[in-house]
Amino acid sequence: MGTIKAICISDKKGTAKYRVEKAEFKVDFGIEGDAHGGNWHRQVSLLSAETIAAFRAKGADVQPGAFGENLIIEGLDLKPVPVGTRFRIGEVLLEVTQIGKECHTHCAIYRVMGDCIMPREGLFAKVLHPGTVAVGDGISAEYPVSDRSFTAAVITLSDKGSVGARVDESGPVVADVLKNAGYEVVETMLLPDEQKELEGALINFADRRQVSLVVTTGGTGFSVRDRTPEATLAVATRNAPGIAEAIRYGSLGITKRAMLGRGVSVIRGQTLIINLPGSVKGVRESLGFIIGELEHGIRILRGSASECGQG
């Protein structure tokens, strides 16, 4: 059991948060009156009071809300908390959706201290049950961690699609197939064929949002702009080539041009990443070759199943 030491909100994005004594938490939004609220996964941000105190001990003059945090929690260790953990604060129920946050532009704290704790120590959550939270209220990790074995994200790579010049048809097909197979698709994303941008998205989904499966579509051909395999290999911690091989093997029975596909399949931490071709036909066929066997592999990857020798 921990305690709510401070509640902070801001009227506008990009402005410092200020303290309030109590706040209303709303489902599909976050904290009433906070500019960062909305129907998305980062509705409420949390930081440990002990982490902030340790940062102050280094000489940082930071006040509550300086890191953009909504809730400062005292007496509850947030470091081992994985995505899916649920927190109870009176009637309010929160579920952790992301660990840390990529810092695209260094904040004033970083420019002074050369460091900032929010990108690696902050937690982000969504509101599952509404209610009022006041300073001094107790907070507990009351519920067990949600089953995260079958969460997925879908990324479409298309220069034209990213600027609205082409409708993304393949991404929605991937999402539908995954949902029908029992996966919770937490987000779909449309990106240009930029390697670094894709690398960042893959890292975010694997490390911060901790999804079990990321499927990309597009960018696997011979064009100079096709960099999806390179981005995927750049973030991999282990190789899982059999999945990509199975896709190519199955596709060769349909068209010999399947030999030109460069898609790869890898592991990053506890996340499986699979590249698919960019066409709707190719996406459907490719998923058809592998979808039935992914469940067992993901369960092994996330520690909920054991290896077996069945052929």
C-alpha cells in the first residue's frame, strides 16, 4: 500500500503542471481538467516520490509536476511494475499501459541536469473505473497483472499512405485477422518508409508497451526505400527465422516471385516481430501460413508454456 503524495494537472499542453488537492478521474479520458487527457493509452502518468527525492539529491531543483507527472506515489515501489498491472485508489481503477516515454526533445530539466527520470521511470495508465482521488488517499496494486500473452500492434509502412495519398488496406486486414485469432490489437500505425522511425516504433511497442506481437506490412521489397527488414534486424535481440521462412515457402507455392520478399521475423525481449508484404493478398496468404502456430511460440516466449518435441 502506498499513498498519493501529490496530484498535478495542466490547463494546456507544453505548460508546467500545478498541484491540486483532489481530482476527478474519468473513463476514456483521464483526469478532468488535465490537458493530456483523452481517449488514448497515456491518460494518467505516475512517478515514485522516492525516485523524485533521489533525483533532487543530485542537485535538481524540481517541484511536483515538473516532470509532467499527474500522480506522485509514496511508499509503493513502481520499478518492477509491468504493463497490465492494475492500481486501486478508492473507487478509481487504473491499468498500466506503458513504461517510460521516448523523449524527442530534451526538457529543461535534462538541459540543466543532463538527465531526466520520466523517460525511464514514469508509468502511464488508462482509467478503467471513475471516481475522485485526493492527496493522502491510499493506492495499492490490488489486482493481479492482466494476461498480456496475446496483445499486438500493427504497423503499415507506406510513403504515400503516410501523407494520405493512398488508403491503407493491408493494415486493417492484419488487425482483423489478429482480432479473429484472439489477439487484443492495442494500436495500428501508419509510417513512411523511414528506417529510424520504424526502429523507434518497434522499440516503443516492445519495451515500453510490452506487446507480445508486432506485425509490419510493407517495405520488404527491392526498392531503395524498402527498409523494413533492416529496421527490424536493427532492434532484434534474437533471430526467429523459421516464421519468415514458412511465409516464403508457402508463398512460393502461389507465385515464384515470393523469392523476392525480404521480410524477416525476430524477437526483441518478450516481443515477436514479423514482417509481411504490403499487398492485401500477400498479407492474407502470409498470415494464413503462420497464424495457427504463433500462439504456442508466444506462450513459450512469455513463459506461459513449455517447449515440446511434437512435430
